[in-house]
Amino acid sequence: MKKNLFIGIGLVVFIAVVFMVIQNQTKSMDVIGYKIEDTTYKEMISSIGSVEYDKMVEIKAEVSGTIKDIYGEVGTKVKTGDLLAKIDDRMARIELEELETNSNVAKARYEDYKKSYSQNEQAIHDQRVLQENEIATLELERSQLHTKIQETKTLVEAGALPPKDLTNLNEQLAALEIKIQSAYDRLESLRSPVNADQELKASIEAADAKVNKQKMLLDKYTVKAPMDGVVIERLVELGTFVQAGEAIMKIASDNHKYAVVDIDEKYLNFVVVGKEAQITTEAYPDDVVKGTVVFISPEVDKDSGTVRVKVKINEKTDLFLQNMSVKVEFVGQVYEQAIVIPGEYLINDETPAVYIKDENGKVVKQKIVVANKNSKNIMVLKGLSAGMVILHPEKLEEGMEVNVTLSEESEKGL
């Protein structure tokens, strides 16, 4: 009895399942369709490249020294003459003070000479002796300082003393050399009264020339922007010691920006100077910016078979940064009365195909021949004609019964 009961229940379940399967097979699925119309198709030539600014310059130090101040982070906009960096100018200022002292001394001596023109050779001799004694004292000091520098250098190289100690001694030596040279200049100014007047005047001119030259040199310790632009790269930081000629930072003029791409040489007949292009970035793919071709390289890269093309970015330049990756598209061949379908309707098979609805209302696969399988909009060369409706392939399989609703893009056209 129980056995018959179990058989009965199993039979009921089986009938229910069969009924549900039949119901699912006979139920129509709602799908989106696209009605094909003849249209004009523009083949797009695209390439990935990068952004270049109009002009980029390296800001270089004109003198050696330690960076005392530095201004402008990467991305900061600057104006012509804006302060970019300061190099420590303490030694240069010390030298200027010495030179100004020498100039003042030369002028004072000339004034004294004019007042005491009648001084005899003995007086001049006495001054020379004093000056020579001063020089001897300074040279002795220099000799002792040289010895100390050598000893300190050995200790620094051995790691016993910090490099700063050696730097300080070298700075003292440089200042001492200036004093010795000044002493020699003063000694040279002591001449016989016969030619003293002319020589003293010449010494004043020479001293003033050195002062003016040193003032011009001091200006180079202040680094200023040579043009309007934006800081692209900072190559040194506060406290860095730079040599004369060493790059401190890079500045680019952002008045104009360009997208630079390499185009396959077979498309050269479609890309000419003055042609419009569309430019997008990975960061803002929905922002399409117009550009204009301004330069085409006169040579083909023999390895890649491409030609370098430069496109001026016409608008929204704030979206584009130096070296940013960009996609540039040009209109190539134009086809009239073409069969064009949205790329999303293509079935992801090895052989291009789409789904259509047959006369029985069921889904069938239609093989096609296309010109550009991976494009957003695909031109069909064979297999479809105007008036046909293709089905969106999501969740579809052959044999399904479907109800088709045309998409909005089908109504508006591509």
C-alpha cells in the first residue's frame, strides 16, 4: 500500500515538472531589438598617444651653491619673473664687501695722494713695507690653513670628522684668498709720484669694475621664471648643493597643448594638416575634446611603419596634463548607404554573427561579414540588409521564442 502511495506521489511530481518545462518553452521572452537602416558610416582612425606642452625649458643654476629656498610645487603656475629658488650667496656677499672696501680704499688713497702730492719716495717706501708685512702675515696664515685643510681632509675621508668641517675650512680659505689679493692690489697701487696719479685712477676704475661684476654675479643666486608656465618637475630640494649649469626644475608653457600620436602609414591619405580630430583621456572618457592637426612628420618610422602626428588641443586644456595618455580619432573613409549595427549586438563568437527572429518568432543565429569587429559601431559588409531587426544577445539562445521591442537608438539612428 505504501509502495503504491510513493509511486503516485512521484508520478504527480513528474507531471508537474513536465508541465513547468512546457510552460517555460512556450513562454515568450521580451528582448530589445535594433532595426537596421541605410546610413552614412564614417570609418574612424584611432591611435593612442600622449600630451605634450607647447614649450618646455630646464631652469638651470648659473652659479654653484646650496639651495637656500625653493618655491613652486609640481603643477604650480608661474609668471615671468616669479621667484623659483635662492642659492646661498653668503660667500659672494663677503667677496662683494671686500671688493667695495677695495674700491673705497682706492678712492681714499687717491684723495690722500692729491692732498699730499709733495710726499717723498720715503713715505711711499714706508707704506710699501707695511703692506708687504701685511701680505707676509696673510700668506703665513694661508700656509697654515692649507696644512689644516689637508689634515682635516684625511680625517673626513677616514670618517673621523664630518664633511662640514672641511667645507668650513674651504670657505675660510676662499675668504682669505680675497684678502690676500686685495693686499696685493693695494701694494701695486704704491708707485712713484711720477705715475701715481694715473695708476691710482686706473685702480679706482678696476675696483669699481670688479664691484659691478660681483653685483651682476649676485643676481644669479636668485633664480626666476623666464616665462609664464607651469612647474612640470622639481629636480632638487631644499639644502641640495648644485653646480653651475645643473638643472633645478622644469617649466612648460601651457598656453597650448598637443596630443602626439603615431598613425599607421596606410592612413596618411586621410590625415592632413588642418584636419579635425577627437581627443579623449582615460581619466575622462566621456569628455570628447576637438583638436586640429598642426604637424605631420616628413618621415615614416621604418620599424613600426608609423608617422608621428601632432594635434593641437583646441578646448578644455585643463583636462590634459604633460605625458597624459590620450586617444585621438580621425575620420577616415566615408561610406554612403552603409549597413551599420551597434557593437553590443554582435555575438561574441569566433565568426561574426547576430541574433534575428525568424518567421516562427524564434531566435536564430545569422552569420555576417564585418569591416571592423571591435568598433563601437560596426559596418556589416554581408549578411544583413536595411529593414531587418537584430536582437540584443544578452541571455539569448537559438530556439527561444521572443517578443521584440525596438531600442531608442534604433528609433533615433546611430
